[in-house]
Amino acid sequence: MLENLRKITVILLQVAFLSFIFYSCNLDYSNLQPASGRTNEILIVTNSDDDWKSEIGDTIKAFFGQPLQGMPQAESAYDMIHIQASDFTKIYQTHHNIFILDIQPGISKPIVETKKDLWAKPQRVVKFTVPDKKSFFEEFDKNKEALIELYNENERLRAGQAFASVEDEKISKQLLKQYGFSLAVPTTFYIAKTTNNFVWLRREADKYSQGIFIYFYPYTDTIAFNPKRIIGIRDSITKKYIPGPSTGSYMKTASIVPPVTKQINFNGNFAVEMRGLWELEGDFMGGPFINYTFLDSRHNRIVTLDGYVYYPNQDKRNLLLQVESILYSFKFPEQLSPEESKK
């Protein structure tokens, strides 16, 4: 556990450092326009098409286009569009995720820079200025995990801002009063079930479903963060509270492809993130889920936030991102801003 915590700290320090070192002079950020681009998309800018068609482009595409974990069908983490630096005009500078590679043989050492909300908002811009291809490969390999976390954060922020404009304040107030936490739930969701230690929120659209359920149980020791323990608790909760359409059917964690886990910083809390597949016992429905398990030290309890999607035979990445962004809006009362507390 301590070794894992050290690994998390290294990644977080990388993210913090990368966020700090990109600076610009005499820029006015007061009137930024909304960022453009499709969900989970990165604009790649290189000096020439030759760079993009070479091993450099293959390396970038392989990493940012890697299959997203915990999905029933292969879906890439990010889609990419490419342009040359000479075409990088203002119309492209508003894209919400930008990756710039500038190979300058005259410089003495590589420079990795990143900036939030440089030309639009919300936006994440990353720039690699390197003397040669070898330096790029070295710096990219060193920083890529921290960089994708910055892009992931920006995607969640963008989706969350969209949902904030349609927040169901009645539900938010009920969650705060009944359970002691805030969640920015869109008006398209409704409360399907509540108990003293469980709440289920659902969205039922014409062709797909999205769901969130949150549950609590007493904290005893660090076994609460063991993946097998998380799955066991999850399955006991879903069997009890998440029924399927057929008599006796219920949601459970699919075992044919084991869920993947990693330890993260979730809104300032040490947490285990789990991505996997769910299925129905006694029926034929299924899809992806994501959950976060962390300690609420205020009440000495474990909190698990779980989101899932059902959209048969269709891509589910963007729908799962929407659920993920709602989960990331979770806040304890003391974390609320004065404006949020007044709602």
C-alpha cells in the first residue's frame, strides 16, 4: 500500500509540475471564448506532415489512441486530428485539448510546457520543444502518463460545466441533507431508490441508460481498498438494490473480463478507481461501469461512487465520461463554495 501511495505521489507531482512550468507573458485571459472540439479529442500540431507520418506520429497515436480499459467493445481513449504548425490559426487555437510538437535543432535541451485555458476555456495545451526526435521519444515516455491525466481532467471539467447549467438543485439539496454530500446531478436524472446507506440515480433515455449509485459502510481497515473486497461489496449491493427487468434478475460485476483498478487522488482523497463490465444475473443486459472507493474520515466510513452505462451495440465512451464527470462533482459540505452552499 505504501509503495502504491508513493507511485500516486510521483504522478501527482508530475501533473502539478507540468501545470506550473508553462507560462506566457502579456496575455489577457479575461474574455476567453468557450473551447471547441468533440468529446475525447486531441488536436495534434507538428511542424510537418512528415513528422506525423513517421514514428513520432505512430508513438503519439499509439498512446493517446490506446484502447480504453473496462469497455465491452474496443474504443480508443482519445480521437486525434492533425494539422501542420503553419495551419495552426486562431480557428484551431480554441480546441479544448491541444498537443504541440516543435522540433528545433538549435536548442540545447528539451522543454515540456503545459497551460490551462490559454486561448479558450476550458482548455489544456501541451507543448514539446525538442532538439531532435530522440529527445522527443525520451521526454514523451517520461511525461505521457501525467499528460493524459491532464487531458482527462479537462474532459471531466468540460462535461461537468455542461451539466452544471442543468443541475437539479432539488436532488442536490436532498443528497446534502440526507447523506451529507453534494453531487451536481442533471435534471435528466431521477432518484430511483434511497435507504440509510444507499442511493440510486437513473437516467432512462430512448436508446440508452445511465445510472449512478452511492453507498456507505463502516471503515475497519485497509482491506476496504482491496479490489476483491470492492467487487464483493459491490455485488452484494447490486444484488440487493439493482434489479433487472426479468423476475429474479439483478446486476453483478462481470467476471469474464476482470475489472482493472488503480490508486488515484479523487478530489483530494486517496481512492481506488475501478473500471469493468457489469451484467445481469438471469438476463442478457450488460455494459461498462466505473467506481471510486475512498474513506470519509469525518464519519469513519467507506464511500463508493459507482456509475454505469447501458447502450447495446453502440459506443459508450462518451456516455461513461458524462457519468464520470458527475461522480467527480462529489463534495463534502466543507468543500462547497459560498455560492454552492446557498443553492
